[in-house]
Amino acid sequence: MATVFKNPIEKSPRPKRAGSASPETSKQADADSALSKLEREWKDVIHAKLLTVMDLSLIGNLDGAEARKQIREITRKLMDDESAPLNTEQRNRVVKRIEDEVLGLGPLELLLHDSTISDILVNGCKQIYIERAGKLELTDVTFNDDRHLMNIIDRIVSGVGRRIDESSPMVDARLQDGSRVNAIIPPLALDGPTLSIRRFTVDLLTIDNLIELGSVTQEIAIVLNAIVKGRMNVLVSGSTGAGKTTMLNVLSGFIPNDERIVTIEDSAELQLQQPHVVRLETRPPNIENKGQVTARDLVRNSLRMRPERIIVGEVRGAEALDMLQAMNTGHDGSLTTVHANSPRDALSRVETMVSMTGISFPTATLRAQLASAINVVVQIERHEDGRRRLTSIQEIDGMEGDIITMSELFAFERKGLDENGNVLGELRATGVIPAFHKHLKRKGIEIPVETFEPSWLDGGERPRA
């Protein structure tokens, strides 16, 4: 077994014991805080000592379990030699924190192991927020200083072959579990390094999960299943954090297992379960500003890979044109997402992105291509109660003059808030029978007509597109 010792162990300066507070004036919370401070002091001392007696270059040659085992053994020996005034539980916590420092993401490991946390937002070394159940909370987790935080950011971005420094102060990356990471550092971030982590749940959400959560209804599930299996081109629209990628994962779950799928993303996030999936990821320029591979490059290349489905994680720029071309040239059944506040805004945004190519199209021609390429727009919203809901499904009918016409098939009827601040409302059919109903029927995909029958109560007015 390889050893990671490199130097003899020497005595280190010992941190001072926390002072004992008077029982008449202290509370248990104060004692807990003092113990926590003592643990942190000893963690810093033992960690610093560990780095002097351990050859970190050998750690990479060990598997994860063996590396952690050796770190635990060395750390416990150091604490014994230093006679650290910590009980067994405290020592175990210190050992775990030092493991996280050497092999993981330091203080963030505590948050990453909490499956209820969906976002981790680091605003400098002393302020870390989390999102849980759609609500932001300030944590008591901190880094020692900006240098400590920068070391963790470097560890993340170097793991995916990227870099971050003053000449390249912004970077997108991902963790091993696929969680999305964005980091921005000074001089662009004025208050210190900033890190944003969008977590992925270990257990993939299915359409049944969304039904249980109230995000969609059983009728909507039937329609979405038919749309995807019927190879309709779908654009998922929504704001940041609305759940677009989650919906894209759910929709992709309806794709048959015998189809070849090519996915294109800036940071690989999609978690497709089909056996025949080719995953492509963009690449930023190197330090010499060379070697960049854009989403547009990948979309173009994917057309030569004999795809049956093309899934673009999100269209943000000129790749929108190539995506539309693919949808219009036999690669039907494609899926993508876009940032927008409504289905109508989503089409306008795609139109704007096409103009980023520098190619001038007559407005009517471009919109006609849009109307021909995209069949259905699915709108996702995140409401103030923290819940994410599907709020509209609209079919693109075609053109009337220079205007793209749309029909809303399902709409979320909002009724207000309850006493706990939860949004009240229901997703209901509008009564419009989509044109694709007959098209899918000819393909042997049957959607009961009753699915589209209006269900508005008390004679309420039907929503309009």
C-alpha cells in the first residue's frame, strides 16, 4: 500500500482552550458555539500539520476510499500526538472536515450532502446562501478567507479542464454529479469570489413525480407523452430557476429507447436514460484565446452524426438558426429551452438570437421558418411560494400576414394566495382541439378528445393566447 507520509511528525503550536463561561450567566448555545470554535481551531492546526507530513502528489494515485482511509489515519495520529482536547465525536467531525478539505470542496461538502438543497450561492468567503423548497436561507457555513474560497473554485474548474484567473475571471463548470457551477472572481466581482452551484437531484424526477407535486396534471402528462412520441418539436420556455432543465429531462424520458439522441450543452446537465445517447459539450477558448467550440459548431456537427433527435440544453445565441434549420430538415422531435417570460416572448427571443448570426433575413421569412420549425411551446414558471409549475402549453398554428399565430391548449388559472402564502390555482384545458391531434392519430398515437375539453368552473372566461 502506497504511503503518503513525507516528513517526520513534529509538535505544533497548540490553540488555546476556550474559556469556561460561568454557568450562572451562560447558556448551552454559548457552550456549543465555544466548542465549535475550538473544533475549527484544531481543524486548522491539524490540517496545516497534515500538509507538512503528507505528499499530496501521491493522493491522485490512490482510489477515493484508500485516500480517505490514509487521511483519517494520519489525522487521528496527529491529534493523538498533539493531545488535542477533543472528545470522540468532536475528533470525528474534525477528521471529516479535513477529509473534505483535502479531497472534496471544503465547507461546501456539508451542503452538497444535503439532498434538500437545490442551490448553493457563495457571496464571498463569509456569506453562503442555500435554496431549500424554493426559499433562500442564509447558512452559518463560511470559508476561512478569499484564498480558501479561491482554492476550492480552482479545484472545481480544473476538474473539467478549465481555468479561472484575472485574465479569465468568469467560468462555467460542473461537479462530478453533473451539478452546474458558475464562478466569477475579482476584479469583476467586487466583494470577493462568487460561486453559484445549481444542484441536481440524485433521484431523477419523472412525470409521475411532477403530478404528485402538482406541477402538472394527469391530462397534461398524456399530452406531453404523445407530443414527444409523435416527434413534435418542443420549445420549453421559462425564467432562471423555473425548472426548464428538469422539464427537458422529463420530456426526454418519453423518447423511445431505440432512437439515437445527440445532446448539446454548455455544461453537461441532462440525465437521459436511453441507451443510445451521444453527449456533446461546448468548450471555451484557452489562454491564447484559441480552441473555442461553440454550441453552433456542435449543432452543425451533430447533423453529420445521423441523429434521430437533437436536444439542445438551452439556445442562447447564433445556434438558434442552426437548430431551426435542423428542425426543418428532417430532424423532427427535437427539444430545447430558452429564457423567456411567456410563449410569445420565447418566439421573439429566438428571432432575436437568429439575428446574432449577422445574416439578414426578411422578417416574414424568418417568422415563417420559426412557425414551421417549432410545433409546441411549454411555459414553466416559478411562483413566489417557491413551487415550479407548468403554466401554459401553446401550439403554433402558422402565419397570418407577418404574425405567428398560437393557440393555448392548457393554462394555469391563478386564484390568489392562501394564509401560508401558497399560490392557489389550477391547470386546465381551454377547449381548443390542437391541429396535431389528427396528425398524431394518423401515427397511431391517440389522445382522448376529452383531454382538451374546457373544465372552467362557474362559467369563467377561457384564457386567450
